[in-house]
Amino acid sequence: METNARHIPFFSIVMPAYGVESYIERAMNSIVEQTFSDWELIVVDDCTPDKSGEIAASIAENDPRICVVRHEENRGLSAARNTGMRAASGKYIWFMDSDDYVERELLHRAHESVVKNP
């Protein structure tokens, strides 16, 4: 019997990207290196004028949990987050700025907290 059931990740991390080529690699790698692995990362390239989108696409090539969505014109932070939410399939959405990074255990700790306190 064939099934088309799609895995639903625990977390969808939505990361808008605009003008952050100096930071986005570190931000994305801080998610890739998490000790908790049941996530998807949706990077929304908001028609950035720098190489942020290219960097994100390059990292996404190496991890099927990462998706890069591109706006054809700059629409701003709120629109980029909304685009990311529409693309998300996780049980919980985590918004992360592309010039931030997180500790390796962040998602593990968040998962434990949600399970303990639904």
C-alpha cells in the first residue's frame, strides 16, 4: 500500500531575508546544527539586493529540511513572515531574524517545554 503522507515537522522556522549577506549563513547554520532535528526552515528571500538569497539557496542544497521562497519584489518584513507562514507545515512556527543565531539546544529545550506544558 502506497502512502503519500507528508512528514509534519514539530517546528517550522520562518526566516525573512533582506540585506543580511554578512549574517545569514551563521543564522541558518545555527538551525542546521540544532540537537533537535524535527524542524523545517523556510527562508523568505524578500527580493534582497545582496547575496543573501544565493547564500540561503546554497545552504538549502545540502539539507532537504530547508526551503527558500523568493518574492519577485520587496514586500517588507510582515509580508515575508506571512509568506513563510503559508509555506510552513510544522505544528509550531518559530520566527527568527536572519541576522540572529541561536544556541544548539534551543529547539530541544523549546520542544521539552511544549511537551511538558501543552
